[in-house]
Amino acid sequence: MRYAGNHLLWHKHVHNVTLDPLQIIKMQEMDRHKHTVDYSCRRTGKTACKELYLLEWNACNPDQELGVVAPREAQSLVNLGYHLEAIRRSEILTAFIGTQAGRPTIADSYYRFTNRSIARAYGIMAQVDGGDMTVASLEEVDDMPADRLYSRFLLMLGSKRRLGANENSQNEPQIRITGVLKGADTLATMIKKGVYKSLPVIDVHLGIEMGILDASFMKLMRDQLSPEEYLRQLMCQNVSSRNFIWEKFVRLAMQRGLKSDWPIAEPMPDRSYRKRGSISFGLDAGGHGGNANSSKWALVVSEQVSNTVCVAYAKLWPPGADDQDVMEDLIALWRYFSPDTAWGDAYGIGMLTFFNDRLFQLNLTNIDRRGVGDGESTANSWPEWACKPMRFEGMIKHQMATAVRALFHSQSALIPYMGDSDAELKDPALMDMRQLLKQIVNIKQVKTQTSYDSYKTLDSRVGDDLFDALMASIWGHVRRAVPDEPPIILSTVRKLHYEH
């Protein structure tokens, strides 16, 4: 308590951390305002500043309960780790940890001081009730469903009675928010309402001037990010992509995935996918597209459950991948998912022909391509194959793209939630799925002289291979509800003549 209120001296002498001047200014702003939001550039230490401030608050004020909330519990555990690391490197805080039944009350998901102040980590979808939270630490708010956030967590701060708490203890609710703008409405709405005080914003240029960001690396990221993503995450501007498919609806699809805890499928040998609905394969051929040198084979697997289409898996092969290697991978994926329908790019008709033959030889399908249309590979016989080739061009491509747009804009799409932690960013199983999200919002609609539109990429470096595969996968669900050949009903009219 000797340095309580003096943030610079408290953090230096209690757990040996030297704060920079802007972090001290942010902490002073938090002293004056109970509800704050910080949406500074990534890697500028906004989360560390918030959590260290709350650690000091818990240590200096008795009977406090801090809830660290993030979209996933694993992410909130990372935030709570700032507290735990500070406690472990400080003899003062280590000695200040309380005991219960002779054991220290500290673990990976909580800690408790001798002044009865406690901190716990939660995921936004946790079934929490009956807590006496006085402080809420929110991370990545744009990924949280707004109804869940307000109804389940923030309402826990409203109680004036807390069992066992000292009557003289601080009992004013605090809400501390950090996170970058991602195009959804949750964080932007909080800022617009004016209830939350915006802390000083550190954009990428200020971070470089302060010496806390690497200039060369940030320039590299500027070239790799889309313009909207660069303005949001590095320049801290509330800009969302409104191209052919709005980024807002892509974020809402991810929030639906978070609510339902829908997992990303990871194929395993000798295992089968647990199907919940109908599975559709969408395959885009390599060496064909806006840039033939960088065009890649791409696969998207989607599953329709009732009126919702869930993107279950995405895979992107490197440029120039051998067709035989791609076919072997596809056979393994077919064996794992056992799709109900499959559509592929007719540009790779050679590989698709052998692929269908291999599926029949391995008893993965009962459709023999050689018995359809006298065994010839023609457009009339393609719809009868197990993996049906089709041409991604003209009116067909317009209908496919329109179906994908209608799916997202009607909020009938679901995408598994992917966090922004360092471990998840490096996960190979998530890299292709992240690339798919980038390509969905990278498509623009171009008017033509015909009755249908053309579709191009805004940034050719992002590509559109996975988006084309997504269109084929969604088209598979659309075509399953429509017969390939509509029945023809012949009728005759007979006129009867009566003689009087």
C-alpha cells in the first residue's frame, strides 16, 4: 500500500515492470473513468496495460471480484496470465496470495489474495450465474455476440449486496474493454453510445515513433493486409468492407460458430466425420483463374443442417501441385467426409475423370462413370458422376456467386470461430480457413454488357481459389434440391362432338 495510486512506482517496486509514459496516462484515465475502451493498434501493449492496472486494483482494494472474459476461455487464460506472471516474479504478491486448507489459492484459471479479492477467467459461452463480479475485463469484444455479452456477463456487475464482503469495500462496477475493430457492430456500438471513455489510441505510426513496433515488419504487414484490414487493425479506423459480400455478415457467421461451438474438421486416418446433415464438396482446379502462375487447387467442404450451411473444412494446395498428389489427398478426404454431393471445376477435367474412376474402384461410390453416357466425358453426362465437373463461367458462375451472397446476407451461414492468439495464428489447420475468410470479402462485382455480372478480386495477391471452391460447395446444396432433368408431362386434349 505504500505506493498505492502511484502507478509508476507501484509496478516498478512490487513486480519490477517499468511502464512507459502512455501506459501511465491510460491508467490515470482509468482512475477517472469507470468504463473505458482501448482499441489501439495490435502489439502496442493495450491488454498488458489493462491487466496490470486491474492487478493493482485487486491488490490494493479488498473484496473485489474480477472476471476476465474473452470469446474463448483459452484466450481469457492468456489474459489472466499477465496477473499470474506478475505474482510469480514478485515476492510481495506471492506472499499476499491467500490460503485455503493449507494450500495457496492460485491456479491457471484463478487467484485469490488475502484481502479476499479474486480474479477468474471465463469464456463468453460459459454457463455462469451467481457470481459477484465488481470488475469486468473484456477482450476482443467484436467477436462476442452482443446479446450474450449484455445478458450473461455485464448484468452480473449490478448487485450492491455481496455475501461476506466488507461494508466499506469498493462496490462501483468497472468495465475495461480492449480489442481491435474487426468490422462487426459490437465494439463500434459501444464507442458510439458514449458510455465508455476511449483511452488514447496508439496507431501503427505512433507505435513506431515510440519504439514499441518494428517499422520494417509493419510495412511488410501493410502490403499483405487488405486495405480495410489495414485501416482497422493498424490505423484504428472503423472501416468495414462492403464489397460483393459484406464483412459484417462474415463476422456474424463467425459469431454463430462461437455460439454453437462448431469445431473445424481435422481429418484423421482411419476415422470418419460425424455428419450432422448433408456434406458437399467444392473443388477449384489449379492453373486456371486470374493468374495462372499462382492459381492453386482448392477444396471447401460445407455441411447443411436444416436451413444453415456450415463451412466445415478448407484446404489449399501449393501452386504447381502434382495432379496425382491432389487426387490422393482428395480420396483420403472423401473417405473421411463421405460427401453426399461434389462439384469440381471442369478446367481440371482430366484429373476429375481419373478421380471418379478411382472412387468407384475403391468402393467409395456406387456410380461408375464409364456406365454413364456410353462412358464419354461430355457435359451431358457430367451431372451423373460422383464428383460432377462444371464450368465456372458465365451465367452459372453468376448464379453460384449470388447463392453465396444470399447465404451470408440472410445470416444463414456459419463459420467456426478462430481466435487471434499466437498459437491459433500458427495452427496449420486454421491457415487455409483464414485465407478463405480473406477471399470472401475480396470479391467485387463488375457490370458487363450481358445480362449477368462478372466477378473479380480486389487484391490479386489474396486470390480467389478458395472462394471459387466455396461457390461450388454451396452450389452442391442448391442443386440437391433441384432435379437434374425436370419431368416432362405430355397431355392431350380431346374434343367431343355431340350430334343433336
